[in-house]
Amino acid sequence: MMTNATVGEIAQAAKGRELTLKYKDGAQKIVVPEGTPIGTTVPADRSFLVPGEYVFVATRVEADGKMTALRIQVSKNGVKPPQ
């Protein structure tokens, strides 16, 4: 399941960090274990698209059936796109 939330608070917990996530209709606390990979999106250029890297491509399908890439995420330093 995918949900959009804002991180409200961060606290140290016994097994990692406890995040308080704030949603439109409430809040929830989750524990993120130590060593959990955290990804972020940064601008890049075409030189990052090389054979062997993993990609996630968000596309739009045109009326003629052709697909247009709207956004491309590519792996870096062994971290794959989260989708």
C-alpha cells in the first residue's frame, strides 16, 4: 500500500528510530530498523542510464499506443528505485 504522509517527529527507539507520520486524517507511529535503506530523488542526466542498472519508468500512453516517459528513476551505488 502507498500512502503520503509527513514526518512529524523522530525519536530513538530500542530497535531503530520511531517516526510519527502525520496524515490528512490522523497520525501513526512506525519503527524504522537500523540499516534500512533510505532513498531520495536527485536530478541526473542521461549518463546515469547505463546497461545493468535498474530503472523505474513512469509513462503516459498516447492515443496511438506509443508510450512517453514522464519520469525515470535509476539505481545508484547498488540502491534500486523503491517502486
